[in-house]
Amino acid sequence: MGDNRRSKRTLLRRRRRWPWITLGALFLVVTLAFGGIIFGGAQLLLTPHHGMTTAAGTVIALDAAGDGAGDDQQITLKKSAVTERVGTYGLQWAADAGTSATAGTATIGPVISSTADTVVRPISNIQGTLSVGTAVALNPNIYTGDPETSLGIPFSTVDVDGDLGTMPAWQVEGTGTTWVLFVHGIDGLKQSALRPLPTLVSAGLPTLVISYRNDTDAPASPNGLIHLGETEWHDLDSAAAYALTQGATDFILYGDSMGGSMVTQFMHQSEYAPKVVGMVLDAPVLNWAGVLQGQADRLHVGFLGGALKAVVSWRGDIDLGMLNELTQTETFENLPILLFQGLADPLVPPAESQQFAEALPLATYVPVPDAGHIQSWNVDPASYEAHLATFLASLAPVAEIPDG
């Protein structure tokens, strides 16, 4: 009888433990999941990847063999958020033995028509062979070559001596002594500069398209991580020093995405900041804390935003407060600034770009509906180039831009 009672008490204790064991296991699973999001997200942001393209499915139909013989060809793709993007983009693909495609690139224009499942877009400038069934990817940079091969613009590759070693740059000649220093964004490529480059060349401005630490053709940072502009600005500083040895007397800084963070840090810290006569910013990161919180909100885990910011700051040894330009606008009060911002940007909060521009008396803010991150040119190239040309002309008394 006693053994029976003891067995019942043991069974009852076990039953009472099970809810706590289950709750503890659930807590552990949730903690690990959230920890994975936080630490994985921080590592993904700070680790160089250099991937600029986005998968766009496979070719459903092509109205020609893909030999680039004309500019009136059309391509049909499966409808998706990627293939429906507003504007003009590059298209890339790898060799595919199954479809007989050879690796290549092309340009696709705005959507012509669509059904419930497909979109049709014009395709031109086909290099390589493209076939039905080939997997393709969108490239917002449009071009994959250099200024000469992509645009017929003469240039030279020069070596800029930076703190960590040699940083290759593209140097495009011009008239006058005001140089444009172009800085691409996080994990980006120098090809980002090729979209606005013809406008800069038409303005007669010598242009230096720089690379910086962790780029594919530049030295890695000491810990191999991206520092969101906090250290990368030193490589822009080295580029400015190089330009001064080549006859530059002052600068127009042009930064997109994290390039915006680099040029603003340059303005705070470089001895050459007084030589800057204007800035062009395209979807600039002006507040990394806002970007990180925005990404957490977009993934419906906004409550993890604070933890994500803390881990990014710890993992990269980064002072996010120092990178908040919304609280440091006094540095830019006397500087002409042209700021493009896509209103469909999933990375940079458009409200922060607008806030920054509205705080500055000499800033011109250009919001672009339907444009994603650094895609304002893609959505409306003519408008983008007109705004840019007008801004450069407004700097003519300083920049010595020639008439015509």
C-alpha cells in the first residue's frame, strides 16, 4: 500500500514538472531564434559579400535568339517584386549548358505589359547568348565593365596609397581644378558611378571613382569587417590627398548608401573638409541606428531593434551615435547639397533623408517615387541627370565648369 502511494506521489510530481520543462524548452528555442536573428543579422551586415544582383527567375520567352541584333527585342519573366521593379536595370546570367546560354549581360527597360503571372520588358545591349530557361539576375548598376568598355569614356586606373595599402581608383580627366570624388555604398562596386558619370563628364569635372577597404580590389580591414563609414572615410581622405597631388584644389563629394556615411564623416574629421564645395548624396545612410531599427521593423521584430544595434556596435566596435548625422547638421549648414532618395527604399528610411535635407538651407531634396535603394537613376534617368546637371551648374563659379 505504501509503495502504491509513493508511486502516485512520484507520478504527480512528474506531471507537475512537465509544464515547466515544456515552458523552459520553449523559452530556450525562442531565445536561440531571437539570438540567431540578432547575431546573424549583425554578422551579415558587417561581413563583406560584394553581391549587387538580385535573382529574377528564369527566362520564359525571348522574341529573338539573343544575339543583340536590335533594340526592339522583348523578354518575358515570371512576375515578382523583383521583375516588376520600376525603371531600367542591367540583366546578368551565367553560362548554362542546359539552355545553351553563354554568360552575358543586357539592359532591360520599364515593364511593357503584364499578366497575372508574367511581365514583359524590352531588352537591349545583349552581350553573350541568352535562351529560354536561363536563370537571370537584376543589376541596378546597369553596367559591369569600366568607363571605357561600358560608356566609351576614357579613363586610367590609378593607385591611391591608403592607410592599409593600395586602393585602386578610376580617374577620368576633365577641365578645371574641382574634382568629384565618388564613393560607392556598402559591399558595392565602382560600377555604381557609371550611371551618373556621363553627366559629370559633360560638366567637365575631373572625377575619381575610389575603392576602399574590404572592396574586392583593395586591402581588408584589420578585422575583416565593415565599419559602416567610421573607419572607411580614411580611404576617402587618402583619395583627396592623391587628387591634390594631381592638380585638384577643391572637391565635390558624391556618395551613395554607405558612401554617404563616409563623405559625412569626411566632413567632420578630414583636414581637407574646407576644400569641399558641394555634396551629392544618393540614398545616403545618415543614421545607422535608424537603418537597423527599420530593418527590425520590416521583419516584424521591432522589439529586437535595440539588441540588434547593441550587437552591431559591439561586434564592429562602432560608435553608432557618431554616425548619426541627424544630430550633427551644423557641419553642413553652409554646404550646397543635392540629395536623391527613393521612396520605396527598403534600407534607408526616406523620412530621415528628408529630415536631414530640410534642416539645411542649401540642400535640395529630390524624392523619387517607386525607387528602391540607390535606384533613383534607374526609375527616371532623364530627371536624375537633369537635377544633377543643374546642381553642378550652380557650383560653376567655384567649380569652374565650362559653358555649354
